[in-house]
Amino acid sequence: MLRGLYRALALTATLAFVGIPAYADHQDNDWSRAYVLTPLEHKRLQAKGLRDTEIFAAANIAHVTNWDVDEIVNMIMRGETPMMITERFALDPDVITRENPDWKTPEWKAAVERGDYFWIPPRSTSMGGPPPSMGGSPPSR
């Protein structure tokens, strides 16, 4: 009788610890894994046959919903429009159709052609001049 109780307790503890990581992977607000469109991803999605507007909409939907971008792309490839997908997820159409200003720059287009793995936006002139030197003031003579 006691042996059966210990086995049941051990089984319950094992199942409890196995279930915790599985639950942790499916959190709704895991912003650390939010989708970000990169030039390489843009090039890959272009190769699948998507237009730029569809790529940008899929990227926005994947970012907001935390779904895999390939699932969103499959919906588009099956004939669903981005507006149909926004209705399915009850999303704001303005958020989905918004294009990041960086995506329209010639630097982005060149990075897509090269297939850059990540994107570092160019410094804008509004940020001021060059950064101050690391050495401090020049030595006096």
C-alpha cells in the first residue's frame, strides 16, 4: 500500500515538472521572441513569390500575433488577403498595413539584394554629428 502511494507521488511530481516547460513555451506575451523582418527574411519571402506589401503585412501580423511568419505566409499563399487575416485575428488594419520607414530606403533594398542576415539602420542626420572621440580632449602643448 505504501509502495503504491510512493509511486503515485513520484509519478505526479514527474508529470508536474515535465508539464512546466511545455506550458512556458506557449506564453501569450513572450515579447523576447517577437518576429522581426530582416533583409535575408525579406529576400526569402520574395523568393516564395510574395510582393513587398504582402511581406510587410505578414511581418507585421507575425510580430503582433507571435505566430510563425511561415504560417502567415501559407495563409497568404492559399489566397487569403492580409485584410482577411486581420479579421481572423481581430487586429487593427492600420497596424498591419503600416510599413516601417526603414523598409522603403535604398539601403534596405541593397541589404535585401545582398541577403544581409541582420539590419542596422543608417544613422540619420537628426542624431547630430559624429560621436565624440573616446580619448577626451587633445593634449595641450
